[in-house]
Amino acid sequence: MSSETNQVATEENSTLSAETPVTPETVSTDWKASLSEEIRSDKSLENIKDIEGLAKSYVHAQKLVGSDKIPVPNKFATEKDWDAVYEKLGRPADPNGYKYDLPEDQKIDETALKSFSDQAHKLGLLPGQANGMVKFYNEMTAASLQEADTKATTAREASSTELKKEWGQAFDQKITQAANLAKSVGATELFNANMADGTKLGDHPVMIKAFAELAGKMGEDTITQSSGPVFQTPAQLEKEIGELTMPGSAYWDKKHPNHQAAVSEVLALREKKNQV
């Protein structure tokens, strides 16, 4: 009887095993079940869904073991410790290893560039970082110079417009006299000095008029005189016209022998005054 019972139980178990196929889903549903509670609840296993995922994670970790890692120095690290890090990151062996992409037509201050390379190497800059900083500085400097040049040009044009209006045909003559005087007294550098707004001192009307007036007071001094014809300013022409047209002058007396000459001269002076 006992033998028959065991035979039936064996046959039933075989039937159950055959009727319940083992699938990947069956195995992976609770792959952590055999692990201890401490390991099973570890956060690092949360995203691993099955045995294959665990294997992939392990293989990846093993590959990292042989990779070249760079430890981050702590606050007690020495300069030598940091040098080791910089070298692993790719810092040149010495400052001469830095190369810069500079415009071919740009004037280079070799001393300043060498000083920068020395400091860049000391700070552990990589070649790309050092080159990027030099490029940024060059572009910033070029933009600053362009802005200053634009301001100077605008100021120069505004000054010319104002002085041409005041001096008329005598403009070139006055400018030349002022420049000659500035050169003779060594004030050329003063004229080229930059103001706080980026414009040059020598482009300001007040400065130019001051030197032109001083040059005019020096009379026939060959140092300050300009070559070519001599012109009068509108103010000088107006003063002469006023003298010729004073009450009681020949200009108003048609019977005066010099009447026509006075009228012609006044007309000529007014024509000059209207010319710019």
C-alpha cells in the first residue's frame, strides 16, 4: 500500500512540473528573494530588474576598475599633488607647450605672452583653456579699440563741423597753425591724450581754438604760419564789414568818390563770409 501511494505522488509531481513551464518571467519576478534583507533593500539594486541586469552592472563595474582614475586632492594637498592632477588632465610639461591661435597680422608682445604662459602652467590650465583665454582677451581688446576709434572719429567730425562753421574758409589755415604751434612747443602728445570718454584732447574745439588763437597772436612767426593763401574767419570778415559800413562812411554816401569801391568791397566780404 505504501509503495503504491509513493508511486501516485511521484506521478502527480511529474504531471505538475510538466504542466508548469519555467519562463524568464518566472525566474526574474523575484530574483532578490534569496538575498538577505540588508542586501535586498540596498538602494543600488532598485533599478536592476533581473539577473541579466545584475550581470551587466557587474561587468560594467569590473571594466571601471582598470580605468585610469584621477583622485581629487583634499584641502591638505600640496602643490606637487595638484601638479600630478594637472599632468593627468593634459597640462603641457612646461609653459612652452602652450600654442595660441593668433591672427597672422597681429603684433604680439612676446614678453607678455610668455608671462601668461608661465602663469597658465602654474595654475594648471589645459592648452584649450589657455588658448581660449588669449582669444577672449584679444577679441575684447579689439572691440574696445574699435569703440574708442569710433568715438574719436565721431568727436573729430563734430569738432570739424563746429570749427568750419565758425572759421569758414580760414578753417584749414587755423588747423595748420594750431598743429604747428603744438608741435613746436612739444604738445603733440598732449593733443593725442585720451579723455575719460575715449575721445582725444586734440579733437576738442576748445583745445584747437586755444592753440589757433595763440598762434594768431604770434603774428608772422614762421613756426606757426601755414603755407598757401591766408583767409579770414567769418567773425573777422564781419568786423571789417562793420568798419566799412559805419554811419557817415563812403559806403552810404553815393556822392563820395570812394562810394563804389566801398560797396564792392563790402559785397566781396559778405560773399566770403557766406562761403564755407
